[in-house]
Amino acid sequence: MPVSVLQTESPAAVAEAAALVPAAEAEAPEGPAGPDRPTVAIAGASGFVGTALRRALAEEYDLVGLTRSPARATREDDGDGTRWRHCDLFSLKDVEAGLEGADLAVYLVHSMLPSARLTQGTFADLDLILADNFARAAKRQGVTQIVYLSGLLPEDTANLSKHLRSRWEVERTLAAHGTPVTTLRTGLVVGKGGSSLRILVNLVRRLPAMVLPSWTESDTQPVALRDVVRAVRLVLGAPGRFEGTFDVAGPEVMSYREMLERTAEVLGVERPASGVPVITPRLSTLWVSLVTGSPRALVGPLVASLRHDMVVRDNPVQRLIGPDALPFKAALQEAVRPDGRSFPDARHGHRAQDDAAVREARLVRSVQRFDLPAGRDAEWAGREYMRWLNGVAGPLLRVRTEQDGPAWRAQFFVRPLPRPVLELTHAAERSTPDRTLFYVTGGVLAQTNGPHRGRLEFREVLDGECLIAAIHDFAPRLPWALYRLTQAVAHLFVMAQFGRHLSALAGSPRLGTEAEGVGA
């Protein structure tokens, strides 16, 4: 058994941790009564961590739950007094409204599953937009602290998996607009309803024997859900003392192979295991998805990140929660049902209704990441896109722009059609130099009379290193199948060419912009 890092603490480290306890408690709210209790907004409040956190915070804070689920937003609370607000985190205006009146915010969001009927783009780029919106809105609404639940990172960050690199980018993005951020990095969170835990349990339950790839020898350090909640409660409301990044884990370091073996013990089953080093992450993703029934969009990034050793580094938060942290087997026994099956996702009750609403809405989201030439900003990129497209499309496509004070409009004509196929109107009041926004206001290829407002935006991310171009809530007028085969493909082609244009101006190799299509 590997030795836990918690067993190697020096007396000085323990003393330092103990010294923090009175100060941390002094900054905590004083109790359930009174109109001046801090308000905490939780993004991801209906997930399994968010659900447990709401119950733990209800006596000390007024709670606001942000959810993109209309079904969840209209349901009565679960007895914890949470006020639910329907909030599309891809909309900066929605997030600003969602964070209104919040003193503190907890961010528990990851975008591994589709948010539109067709989603073009990687989960990493989608997560950048969500985090950037949250950081901008938090700054505007005067939020004094963001607590973010991230993932453990290996010592060497030069060759991170896409999943872990995305978590790292989100950490940077949440802190980019000035609000103090406390990041808690964890490994596998063991608790009722966790999607990653469900994958683990279903693997052990459904396979009569386990064929283990080489990545199952990597070390990890899982943590009980209750200890994650303890860590959040400790740092929440104390941004001055706990600003920065803190690893949080349970008391044991183990390999993924050992984790599978201990899971079999808890479930009361025997699972012979043998290692097969030739299985690639792609093949691992396929068989894990088939065996567990979890979508590949969720499984793939998780499997790819398992090649790293991920254990906690010594820090004040871990010293405070570590001595009483729940061991893995005890946490797993609490997290599974008596018959050995996983508890359903906390969102299970409204997931089918939400998925049906996404399909029925027939909306498109398309997100691409580009190089941003030095000295340029998002406002320049929006104008450059129109100028470049008008020149590169030759006689087939013409882009006509009209200035109206600080705002302007762009119309896209395809010869020989007399009417524009698309019209974009610049939203001057919602734009800044580092984020420029256009609403879809017309065109024969777009529906503009529905409840959703289509828009195109260009925004700077990662301290201006990158540019994100994104279409949100676009409602095509073409029949869906025809749109998928024509207009959707054409958009990806145009954006890829624009990316090459920007890279040439930047004088650098083009960023790897993947066009992952998700949706029906």
C-alpha cells in the first residue's frame, strides 16, 4: 500500500494547520438567523456535489441555485430554501441576472454533454466561454469570491490531457477579471449520484473479468463527497486567507487497479484481472462506454486523463480536512445502494425532459478557438471577419456593412439572390473591446421570430492569447437534415479558413481547432 502524503506531515505543518482553524471559523457566518446572511450562488447546484453542498450550507447562507434546466428551475426546492434561477451560462446577460445579489459564488460546471441539438466544438472551448461569462458577471455584480471545484493535476503540466488542460484553463479564466478565486482540486469524488463513480461501479458490476490497460497502474487519491463539502465550507467566505489553489483528497493513495479491486470487495463480487498494455485510450473509451452505458463524450476525456499520476500536494486546506477524511471503501459503501448499484444522478428526474426540450428547440451552437494576432482585440476580430469574408469569397458571397452611430449591421448576400441570407447587428451596448457581440436579426437562412435570440460573438480568453468565435442559439430555417449537410458544414469550412488567416497574421502555427459535432 502506498503511503499517504498525510502520514508524512511535520509537526510544524500540523501546527500551522491548527493555527488556521480559529481564523477560518472567525470568518464564517454566525448562524441561521438574520436578514444579513451572505448569499451564495451555486452554478451546477442540481448536480450531485451541488445537491450535497446546498444541504450543508442552508443553515448559514441564503442560497441561489443556477440551472439551465427549465424543469428544475420551476420545481419546488428540496427543503433547503434554495431560490432557483433559470440561467443559460452561455449567455452573459443570463449569468449577470443569475448572480444579482450574490455575495459569494461556487462554480461546479463542466460542459461535457450537449447544450444544443447541434454542438460544433470541443468541450474545452465550451468550458472557456462558460467560465469567462461567469468571471465577467461576478465582477460586474460585486461577488467577493468564487470557489471552483477543479481536478487534481500532475506535477508535470507540460503534457496534460485535454480534460485536465481544460480544468487548468478554467482556473485561469475564472480569475481573469479580478474576482478572488479559490480553487479546490480533487480526484474522483466518491458520493451518491456521481457520474464518474457510476462508471467505476458499473465497470466492476458488469464485467465478469477485468482487462486492465496500462493507465490503471497510475496513482490517484479519491475523496469522499462529504470531505469535498467540508473543504468548500472551510474556504467559503474567506478569500483573503484561501485565495489560490488547494489540493483536496482522502487519506489513501492507490492505483486505479487497486481502486477497481476495492470496489469489487465493497460490491461483494470476484473479478479476476489481467493487464493488457496494448489497449489505447481510444479503445479504452469505446469499451468503457459500451460496458457502462455512459456517453463517449463523457468517458473519453476522463479516460485520457487517467494516464497521469494525480496525488495531493501538501497545503493548509488538506491539513485541516485530512485527519478526519473518510477512507475510500467507507466512502464507497455510503455511495452505493445495498444491492451494489449506483444511486441515480441528482439530475435524473428532469434530464429526459431537458434533453427533449433541447431536441425540440432545434438550435445550433458552434465554437472555435483561434490565434489572436499581437496588438489586436476582439472588436478588431469582428470587423476583420466581415472584411476578410467579403474578399475571400469572391463573386459568390458579398458582405455589406452599414454604420449607424456606434452600432453597425452586416448583411450577407449570395449571388444571385436579391435578399440577404443572413443579417447580423452589432450590439454596441453589450460589447467591449475584448468581447464583441452581434445578434442574428434577419436573413432567409435564419429564423428570428422564436423565443431564442441567435448571436455571434468574438471574445479574448487566456489573457489575450486566444480568440473564441462562437454562434449561440442559432435557429436555421432550412429543414434540419438539409441544414446539417449544407449550412452547418459550410460554416465550419469558413471558420477554419478564417482561423488560418488569423494564424498567418499572428505569424504562428495555427491552433488545433477541432470541429467536434454533438447532437441529433
